[in-house]
Amino acid sequence: MAKAFSGVHALRGVDLRVRAGEVHCVLGQNGAGKSTLIKTLAGVHRPDAGEILWLGETVEIADPDAAIELGIATMYQELDVVDGLTIAENIFLGHELSRAGFTQRGEAARRTTELLRRLGHANLPPHTEVGTLSAANKQIVSMARALSHDIKLIIMDEPSAVLDTEEVKNLFAVVRELTAAGIAVVYITHRLEEIREIGDRITVLKDGRTTAVGLPVADTPTAELIRLMTGRDIANVFPERMPIEPGAPVVLDVQGLGLAGVFADVSFTVRAGEVVGLAGLVGSGRSEILETVYGARKASEGTVRVRDRTLPRGSVHAAVRAGVGLSPEERKSQGLVLDEPIFVNIALASMTRFARGGFLDDRAARRVAREQIDAFELRPADPDRPARTLSGGNQQKILLARWLVHGTTVLLLDEPTRGVDVGARAEIYAVIRDLAAAGNAVVIVSSEIEEVLGLADTVLVVADGRILRTLPAHQIDEHGVLDLVMKGTAA
Amino acid sequence: MSEPTTPTRARTVPAEAGMAPVSPSAASPLRAFFAGSAGRNIGLVIALLVMFIVGAITAPGTFLTLDNVFVILRQASIVGVIAVAMTLVIIAGGIDLSVGSVTGLASVVGTLAVVQDLADSMHWIVFVLLALAVGAVAGLINGVVIAYGNVVAFMATLAMLVGARGLAEILAERRTLVVQDRGFITFMNANILGVNMLIWIFLIVAVLGWVLLNRTTFGRRTVAIGGNREAARLAGIDVRRHVMWLYVLVGLASGIAGVMFLGRTTAGSSTNGQLLELDVIAAVVVGGTLLVGGRGTITGTVFGVLIFATLTNVFVQNNLSSSVQAVAKGVIIVVAVLLQQRFSRQPGRR
């Protein structure tokens, strides 16, 4: 159906053949060229070598409009919906239905409902403001917009990144309906388990080249895919747990913590060297618990004690001073000052340490940043690089380095591997384990239950703002967690 | 474990998520040059030079004299002092519309009869300190309302703009008060090394502002807050307290400007500093500071101030009306901002 052999700056020899009605997965690490490939097909970039064949003919995709004309729609990772407009307005944005300059709201609503029904979401009223929808429903709107054109190929760039397990299932159901209607789907992801579930064939990218084209999903073992992506074998993704010393002191002690209307009666302790994981679905209150422990939200009840010192409620400043550090859920919008260099971001929490009498000592900050860059194998290894130019995995390393430099002993990690590719994930896991082994107390939240189970010593199962169960990680599996959550939510 | 890409490759191959934005701009050396802070300042130097050439051609004999250069600098000094502090506020993502009113209020309080009597019996430094305190307190009120009351800076300082002007009118009873103290007037009009006191004050404030922004933790935090407020907060920076101090700073600068008004005109009037906020903000923005925060330079601001002062001077030398001047200012502001966006645009954004 389509073939691209292109030589845009990040791509140096890419083949992709997509058949009608299939789910074609494109797999690759961050930096492999997936996004560039998408943008070339969507008409954002132009290939400077090679050609694109569309239904047997050579085509030139000059701009995004041309792509849509051909029947190629793209759903980008950052959802491109306008929060202030309604679902119907979003879907017909740029090609509003109108007569003599007046929009036809009724007709737009009718067609919107029809599109939403095709996607199995007829329950969404077309005049709902998009800003009030969940990420999953925003994605549905984005898909409905694609379908409002006569498309034959839809490209989805990591659509599951913002979804939890239930919502991913929904997404897959929609994808299956699309393919049943003969629409081809190019599905970009770095979650291997999703490819198993939804994919028909796989194309693997590495360093801007395809290392495998159109492999059938069913016959390709995971180890082989990882080898194609990374050029090496990953034996053990999760590092081995280290036994916690029996006499290890309790570093973080949370008792009866609550935030009115969000969660209540949360109690747990973390010992030095221990990794505690919060497992639960999106909306269960996981992230809010972490942020409240940190003081970024003001608790309405309960206490947080760090090494026998009670933290004042709602003060990040006090928490940081007591040795608590948070790596927030949204790395870019909450964690980093993107236009500032790596060393400034690393030193952000310890600025007074790199200053004398208020005057900055950037040489000291750079030196320490360089040490961290070496220790974490942060790339590019240049402390003056703006944080914006780094991949997700390396940005995550900056946040970990920030707290290490500050001398933090309690690390709260919210989604430490979101948007981080498989190879770099293993590195982050190893780093987290090392930090625990060095005597830090770690609390980790992730929407990937497998990740929580693989990393944590102790797991807290969270649903509806309550801790349902606290137990050692090896006593429960993903199935067990979901089981508890479902029952807990129903009760 | 190491990343699969080798370090050298990571430098040359743009990664999809991260490094891609850098590469298209690097394709044009001119654009890359102008995108840098040095490049932007060179653009300002060129603009200033052009204005000097125009002045030298249209008013030969009078424009290019040392005396006239000092006139320009003196003209620039009051706006300049506030603009330096305003640069920090704007870098942090804020704005202060009340600087003109606070300047007027400070000049009025400094010349009140009771204050003058007090200064008579002690030293003129008393009313100078009082004027500065008025500025700082007005700034403190702005800062507390904005940082701890969560009021949008635009609205909080708009309220102060109206309120401070009104208070100045009440205190002055709509009369112009005159500074009697000879010592103060002599001091403010003194020349040190042939340079007027007002220019010295501007110079000192600009240097202090530069050091504060570029060499201290306060400055670094200011940039971090403007670049990403939430990240700064979650890194343990006390964002509210910091923002409050920024408004105290710009209030203090307005107080200094009030004292400079007194030194230049000897008159404390509630109309002092009217519309000053517009000149200040225009100079800061033309100087390359982003109104959304996160980026800006003191050097750029100083150039912005000088460009407008020179423009005024060129027009005065050619006997053109202040109305024509205002039109020219408007054009310059738009052209400068358009040029900046052209050269510093993030690739892919329109």
C-alpha cells in the first residue's frame, strides 16, 4: 500500500510497507527516527531521497493537507485537540460545515455522533467541551477527526502512553474496528506486550535505518525484537532485589494521610534500602498520594515523618530540606526548566551549595554535573546542553541526578519510565535499584503494574484513594493486583 | 549499561524527540547567529548605530557632540533604572504596571512639608530614604497580593497603578511641591569625572542588576521560575517568596526613579512618571526579554532604553513634535518584536 524509502536528516534508509487493513507496528528506541518517519508520511517533513508509493503510484506529500487529501491521517503523541472547543467543533476544526458563512451546528453534531458511534463511544455528547474529557476520550476525539476525512491509513504515535490498562483495551477494540473496515493502522510504540496483542506485522527502526521490515508478529520472539532494536540482548530487564538489612531504620513514615475528596487514611513506612511501589489504575490517587507526601499538595489529615521529624503540611521547601525529592509525573512540565542547560537543571535543588554568599559558582556546578553525567551515562555528555534537546530517558536521569546531588535520602518517583524506551528503561531500573542499595528509601508510582512489581520490595495496592493491601512484591502478580483493584472498586 | 548510541553519534544524529528542534535552525548560520543572545544584542547595537547615523546626518553639528550624548544618557537614566528591575520581573514571568505611579508617589512623599521639615533638622538623606521606602512598600504590597493572594500580576499592579496615583494626588493636594534642600540639589546635579549623577545612578543600577541576574542564586532562580514555575517549585525553591521579592525590587527601583525626578526637576508632583510604565516595558521587550518569561538580558534592556532615548533626541534635534515621535516608537516596537520572533523562532512553530 505505501512504501517510504527516505533520507531525511534523522533517517538514512527506511523501508516501510503497509497493507490495507493491517496493524503495522513500528518499533524503535527514542532517537531511532520513528517520529521523523511519521512526520514524513504526514507531510511535515519532506524526504530528500527515496520515494513514497501510495496505492501503486509515486506521490509527493507536500504538506499536512496533502496527506489528508491522500487519505493519511496522523494522531500525534501530544494530543492536538483544542480544550476550549466542543467535541464537534474539534472534529470539524479547519473544515467547518457551513452555509453562507454560518456554521451548521446541527449537522456537525449529527455527523459527530455517527463518528463516535463508529468508534464505540456513542455515549459522548457532541457538545461536550473537550477540556473536560479524560486523555482516553480526547484520543477518541482525535481519532474521530481523522475518520471525518475519507482515510485509508491512520498513524498513531504511542497512543497508549497516556492510558491505563482498561483504556488501552478500549483503544485496541477501536483499532480492531478500524482494520475490519479496511483501514490500515501504523502503530508506534515501545511497549512490546502491546505489539503482541494488537500487531499484525512489525518494522523495527534503529539509528534511522530499518533493521527489519514487515516481520510477522506471531513468529518473532521478543528477544529477537529487542536485539533488532538495541543491537544487543537484554537478559534480565528488572535488576535483582537486594535483601534489606534487618535492622534498617524506617526513613519515611506516613500515618493516616488524607486529602479531602481524593484519598484517605494512607499509612505506610519505607525503610532505608527499601523500594515501595504504589500499584493501581489511573485515577486511583497514586500520584496525588506521592505529591501530598512531598507537600506539593496540602494534606487535610495525617502526618508525614522523615527520620522522626514531622514535616509541615503543604511545604515542598520543608520536604526538600528534610531530604525528600520528587521526580514528577510530567517530566517536561513539572520537572525540568527545558531551555536551561543540564548542569543548571541538576543543580536546581541545591543552588546554595554551588554559590558563595549568594554568588554562583558555576564551575563547581558544572564539575558536579559532569560527575553525575559520567555516573549515569547521560547523553549527550555535555553539561551545557539545554535539557530540551535530551531524550526522555536522559531527562529522567537529570532528575535523579538532581536529588542525588542534593543529598536526598527519600526518593519519590512518579512514572520514572514514561516516554522512555526499552533500552534506557533497563538503565533507569538499575539506577533505582542502586539508589536503594545505597541506603535510600524509594517510593515508586507507575501505571505499568509490571514495573511496580518488578522493582518494588513492598507493594501497596491502591484503588479509589485507599490502600487495599500491603504485601511483599513477590507474593503477588499483575493479575492479582488487577483482581484486588476490581473487587475493591466494586465494593 | 550504556546507551546503544555512541556519544559521537548522539551529537550528530538528531534524536526524534529531543534533538530534532536544533537541527533545522543550525542549517542557517545567520539564523543561528541571531538566535544567540550575543547575536540579538548585536542587532540592537546596529539599531542604535543607525539611529546615531540618522541623527548625525539630520542634525549635523549638534547631535554628535559629547554634551548631546550626555543629554541622551540623562534622558535614559530614569526609565533605565526601572527597566533593569523590570527585566528581572518579566524574566520571572511577571509584569509591573504600577512603576510610573509609584515613582510619582515616591516623589510626592519625599517633598511633603513635614518630610522636608524633618530633613531640614536632620539631613536630606532622610527624605531620600523615605521615598525609597515608599517604593519598596508599594512593591511589597504588589508582591504579597500577587505571590500569596494568587492575583494575576497584570491586575494587581493595575490596581496599584490607579491607587498609588490617587494617593499621590491626595497627599500633594494637586499642587507641585518643591525640594528646598540645596545640599540634595547640588548632589543630584553634581558631575563626577564629567558625568552627571543621574547617569552614574543608572550605570550603578545596571551593573548591580547584571550581577544579580547572571552571578547570583537569586538571578538563577528568577530564570528558573520564568522558565518553568512548577519545576522550580517542585525542586524546593520557595517560588512565592521569591516572586514577592522581585516586586519589592522593582518598587525600590521606582522609588529611586522618584528621587531622580526630584533631583532633575526639584519638583514632587503627582503627575511625575505618568505613562512611564509603557516606556519601561517597551525598552525591556525591545531589548529581547520574552514577555512569557524564562529569557532576557540586562544588556539588551540597556540597549532598548538607549534606543528610545536616542530616538527622542533625534526628533527633538529636528524639531519634530512628540506626536510624530510616538508614532515612530510604536513602529519600532512592532518591528523589533517581529524581528526577534523571526530569528529566535522555534522550528516547526508558526
